[in-house]
Amino acid sequence: MSRKRLHSSTTSVGADVSNGTAPLPSKKNRTQHLLSDHDKYRDLIIELVSMRDLRREKCRVNQARYRKRQDKFLADLELGNQQTRAEIQKLENQRQRILFATPTNETVWNIATEYFRLFRHGFAAPAPYSGLTSNEAEAVIPRQSHKQLEFLQAAMSIDVADGTLRGVDALLENWRLFSLYHKGIHLELERIEKDGACSVVATTKTSLTITENTIRNVYPHLSVDEFGDFELSPLACRLINQRIEMNGTVRFSWDRSSGRVVTLESKADMLTPMLRLLGSLEDVAHAFNDARITLEGKMR
């Protein structure tokens, strides 16, 4: 029995050898093989990471160069714009000096036409500041309205008068408030006629829209209830969002010795369009009784 088992075992081993089946690698050999593959993958990963970092650095450098070129372009563009604006202002000043330097019979005509050109849409507040309040808008005058202000300073005497208004600053302030509280102002010059040796009279038509802002600031007594809260009165409701046209005149009186306008008498007929809207003189009188504007269109 023992011999038979030994013979069988010997035969089996011989069969494995004769079949050419290699023995399994040892655990140590398998571990070394795995470590060798791991080193290969690690080197590949390091190389890929290095290539990625290199591409990122190139992109960062290229973006920095691009931003630098863009910043230089914008700086050069802004400098060019500033130089252009300064040159335009210089030419405008020269034009005004030439236009108003020598007192002649035609100078007052030139002043009148230039006045209506500059103020055809009221006070020239810049677009970004169109929604400012009265106090905030005060800061706009020295910045954006130079053309209007410099024109008045060049063409008008220091104490130029328009009714109760005295001086260039008062004239411009009246225009500012008038424009701030009304919408869509359009001043149209219809004709100019000579009136004496040193004055001309311009016939005008002014159109504007009355808004809730107008009611609040120009006719505040029409928008407050008995408790002091904001509430549109029946009269205010008949005025709001209405567009009116006012006929008017502006007289320019010229002083030959100073070569400037000394009197600017402006009048607008607000009575006619307001009477048409409100229907009775009593209602018109009530509307203007505590208003911040007169029936001649001047702010109080």
C-alpha cells in the first residue's frame, strides 16, 4: 500500500516536470515586481504634473503680459481723451473771446443765439447724475456745466439782472432748479427782433412735463394731507404727467462800455396752459399761492 502511494506521488511530480509547468514565483519576487511598476508610474505622474505646472506658468505669464498691454492701452487712451478735451476747451474759450471781445451791434445777437443754443434743454447736468437730489446735484455745477457757466461769465456783467435774480450764479441756479424739478425741458427760439440801439427781444416757446417730482418740490402744498403725509390732492392729480407749452420772451440789454449784457429779462406765460389744465382762475391761484415757482416761470 505504501509503495503504491509513493509510486503515484512520484509519477505526479514527473508529469508536472514533463509538462513544462513553471513553479509559481515567490512572495518576495512578486513584491519586487510591484515596486518596480510603482516606480514607473510615479515617474510618469511626476512628469505629467511638471508639464501641467509649466503650462500654468506659461498661461500666467501670458495673461500678465496681456493685462499689462491692456492697461497701457487704456492709460494711453485716457491720456489722449484728456488732451482732446483740453484742446476742445481751449478752442471754445478762444471762440468765445473772439465772439464777445469787441462790442458791436451784432454782438448782442450772437449772445442771444448762443444763450438759446446752450440752454435749449435747460441746465446741462451730466447723464450719470440725472437722478440726483437737489443737494447732490449742487456738486455737478463746477464739473459739467462749464460751457454754460463760462458763457454767462464771458457774456454777462457781474451783476447782470433778471427780475429779482442778480449775478451769473443766481441765473444758473435758477436754471438748475427749474431743470431739476421738471422733465423734458425744451426751449425753442422762434425769432429775435431788434429793440432799440442796444437790446434785442427773443420770442420763445418752452415745453415741459409736470411729474410727481414736480408736485413734491414745486407745489408741495398740493401733495400733503392733514396729517402731513404725502398724498396727491385732486388739483395735483389733474396736473401730474401733463405736458405744457409756455410762450415767452427774453430781452437782452447790452452795455457798450463794458461790452456785456447787463439785463436779461425773461418772462414765460404759465397762466394760459395752467388755466387750461385746472379750468378756473381760482384753482390756478390756489396752485401758485404757496408754489416755489412764479407764473412767469422763475423759481422762488
